[in-house]
Amino acid sequence: MKIIDLTIPLGIATPPWPTYEPLQIKYFKRLAPNGANGQLLTHSNHLGTHLDGEIHFYTPGKDIASLEMDFLVGPAAVVDLS
């Protein structure tokens, strides 16, 4: 079976949910003496490709750790709508 990753890259151009804040990156250390940069990333929990478990909407529901992989992977088709 061929598996295709449908996730979108996470970055400052990633569109947020319409009423949520976009990803913000704050550099607190630039070209540190040890050669590392330091960044603080701030974003909502609804940014980019993600999965919400039932518990997100229904308190007694399952969290995503309780889901079987078979539930997340399945057959698909590509449709060109251009």
C-alpha cells in the first residue's frame, strides 16, 4: 500500500483558523556564542494539519491516543477540480 502524507508545512505562512491568531515566532537569541539561535513559537491548537479526538467536542469521548491506526489510514482518490 502506498501511503501519502497530506500534512501541510507549519510556518508563518500557514493559514490559521479564521478567528484564531496565526503562528508567531519571536527570536530571543540570535547567533548565540554556541552557534544556536533561540526562538519562542506561539500558536493556537488549531493551526496546520492536526487531529482532534472526540474528547475535544464531547467530554466522555476518546482522545487521539485511543484511536487505532487503521482509523486514520484508508483508501483515497485524487480529483482534479481545476
